[in-house]
Amino acid sequence: MIDTLREMFSYTFLVRAVVVGLLVALCASLLGVSLVLKRYSMIGDGLSHVGFGTLAIATAMNAAPLTVSIPIVLLAAFFLLRISENSKIKGDAAIALISTSSLAIGVMVISLTTGMNTDVCNYLFGSILAMSNDDVTLSIILAVVVLGLFVLFYNKIFAVTFDETFARATGVRSGLYNMLIAFLTAITIVLGMRMMGALLISSLIIFPALTSMRLCKKFKTVTVCSAIVSTLCFFCGVVISYIKATPTGASVVLVNIAAFLLFSALRYVPWAKLKSRFLPPKETGMPDRPDSHEREVS
Amino acid sequence: MALIVCQDASFAYEGNTVVSGLNFEVNSGDYLCIVGENGSGKSTLIKGLLGLKVPSDGRILISDELKTSETGYMPQQTAAQKDFPASAYEVILSGRLGSRGIKPYYSRKDRAIAEENIRRLGIADLRNRCYRELSGGQQQRVLLARALCAVGKLLLLDEPVAGLDPVVTQELYLLIEKINKEMGVTVVMVSHDVRSAVKFADHILHLRQEQIFFGSAEDYMKSGVGAEFMGGVNEL
């Protein structure tokens, strides 16, 4: 195993991919908790399709993919957020509209320039070879910015996620923080898209959050747990894809599915019984352990 | 000392007037209950008092001593909150956020205030429990504790007892009364429950797309509209 890993990391492109991938997985999982709870999961999906379109255009124009994609996807994030906040237009339909339009534009641009070839496949399902050195630098800087802003605004993001009206009523500028969440998501998606693929990147956002919500009962533990789950799953996925020569994006998603099923199953383990059998009874404390909260039948 | 003065205010959604002709004032230490049927503009008025909605006509004068960051608010629960993975303590502490301004983290004082409100509402045993696993009444208490964390002089409650059983409802009313009397917090509450409103509140504002009564609770019972509405409650 160690030898395989050593061999794997002797390839610089793999090291680059893993570094960027881990950072993206981390950012995506943190933002994912908020997005899933706010019922904004579809925004992530919509943004990744917009990213596909911009990526195709950037390649056609021979421009640096990230520098073209990021501003356009940020703009899309702004509009998607506006759409879902405006109750007059049905949010999910509008998101579907935008995502399919960008998909179609992207496919059209690719077929007119390079022709329908492996490029399309790489964009849709990801390729581990996609990262250049410049990309890595930019990705690391942006990922650090995303992480920093998330940690700095953690409490505000919690408040806005849990109860926007209350947050607004007590003077928190919830519109601003919604926008922040959407922008950070947009950046994360563009960074991870070429490796994970436009169709699969949103799984990095949704899976870890849902997985940790199976077991964790506090916002903080959900956030920390999904960060750990996400990075672990990504790493395992990349190693599997290296050993078995499978597509990276799909491998990562499959590992995520496995984690989700595992956590769902763990839910049914009678923790309280196990605890009382193997551990001496304890009156108070133990706040973070899932076994200290028995389900209440109300 | 008037905290809020409403002068001929109206509220509208996209040009359709929801409620109009609002003339009332809330003084420091008052317990005002806003009653009326569904769609009579109660929740809209609360949004107006919070400054989340601008009156389409008339004015709402808010006293200088009442800062937005010091108004406690207990909104109606949303569907998304019902399965939210957060501990009660996290929810309660988030009530302090408004007073933090741009400072990102809570101070020791914020935590102390949260603890104080947890004690005050008698929910110490819930603090580490998961919000989504609490019963309806427990969730309301947690939300009330959160509102108290934000409270300075004014507490706004939007149907705090909706969907609760009679015993829990009564407990919650007693808690709110205690907050009003002992802490000296001005309370403005929206409610369907006219009987309790008359029993606990000292002022009543009755809305039906417009203001049809404003005055003390005793006058309300004597007035035609009050008697009719309280009689009508039995049929609901």
C-alpha cells in the first residue's frame, strides 16, 4: 500500500491533482452543509453546468479556463440566487432552464471548434490531467480564500442558514451572506469542475453534508464531520482510480455513496444499549457523541 | 414613553394593500396583542415593526432608544427548521449575533447571556439536545430563549403558540408574562387566541385589513368587535 502511494505521488500531475482536489473537497463540503440545509442544492448543480459552458468557450478562445469561467459563474450564481429568492418565478424550473441552456451552448461551441471528441467527455466527467501549474497556484489561493471566509463568517452562515428572517430582524445582513455563500460555491465549483467533471462536481457539495447529517446532531459537528468525510472520500477515490485505472470523478462519487450508506446503516446501531453494556453509566456531559442523544418519540 | 408610534400606516404587497389605517402606539413596558383572522395583516405589521417592510403609506416612528439589534423576534417556524441538525445551544447563542456587528465570534459575555436565558426558561436539560428531535413546545422555548438573547427593550412574537397543546400553550404564556413583568420587556405578540390575549395582554390591536380596534384589554372586551370576535372563537 505504502509503495503504491509512493509510486503514485512520484507523478507531479497526480500530486497537483490531489492537492487541488483535497482543497476543493474541503471547501465544497463546508459550503455544502449550508446549501443542503437551505434547500439550495440545485444551485450547485446549475452552476456546474454554467461552468461547463464557460469552459468550452474559454477553450475555444484559447484563454485560460479559470480566468474566463470564474467571473461568468459568479455572475450566474448571483442570478440563480436572485431567482430562487424571487417567489414569482419557480426557482427549480429557472435553474433547470439555465443549466440546460449552458450545457447546450457548451456542446455547440465544442462541436464547432474542436469537434465532438474526448474533450467533451473530459469536461462532462472530469480528467485528472486537467491541472496545469498556473491552475494549481490559482486554485490554492482561491481555496484558501474560501476556507478563510467560511471560518470567519461561520456564525453568520449558521444564523442565515437556520433562520433568515430572524437574522435579518436582528440586524444581520442576510442578503450579503447569502451572496457570500453563493459566490464561494461558484468559485469552488469552477476549481473542482475539470477534475470531477461538470456532471459530477455537485456531488462533492451534497454528499458529505448529507452523510454527516445521518449521524451528527450539531451544526458544528456536522460541518467538521463533512469536512473529514469529504477529504477522506476524495483521497480514497483518487487512490482507487489510480490503482484500478477508473475515471477519477466517478470513483470519488462511488466512495461518497459508500460512505453515505455506511453512515445511514450506523444510524440503526443501538448506541445507547452498547454504551450501557460496555461503559459504566455516566450522568451528564458527553455532548458530542451521537449515542448520548436518544431519539425522542414525541 | 412611546417606543413605537404608528401614524396612519399602510402596508402593501406589489400594490395590493394588505392592511391600512394603522394608528397606535406602544409604550415602554406594554404588552400588546395583535389579533385578527388569517390574512388580516398581522404578520405583515410585525415585519413592518421590525423594519423588514417599509410602509406604503403613513409612518412608523421608532424611538431612538430602540435599536434594531436589540429587538428580540420570535418568528413562525419554517419547514426547513424542523429537521435542522443543530443543538439547542447553538440556536440560542445565535440570538446574540445581531449585537456582534461585524465581529465574527461570540464573546464570553454573549455566552453568559445565553446561559442566563437558558436558566430563565428552564431548558438547561435541552441545551445539548438536537433541535430537530425536540417536541413542538420545546422548540418554541428554544426559539424564545434565542429571541431573549437578542432582546433589549422590545420582544416581538409571531404566533408563538401555534400548533401547541393547551398545557404547553399556557406555560408559554406564563413565561412571556414573566418576561414582560419581571424583565420589563415590552412585548408585542401576534395571536389567534383572543381569550388568552385578553387575559395576559394589557393592550389589544384588532386588525381586519384595517385597524378596527386599539385600546386596553378591558375596553376591548366591552366593545362590540371584541365581544363578537370572542364569541366567534368558539365556532372555530
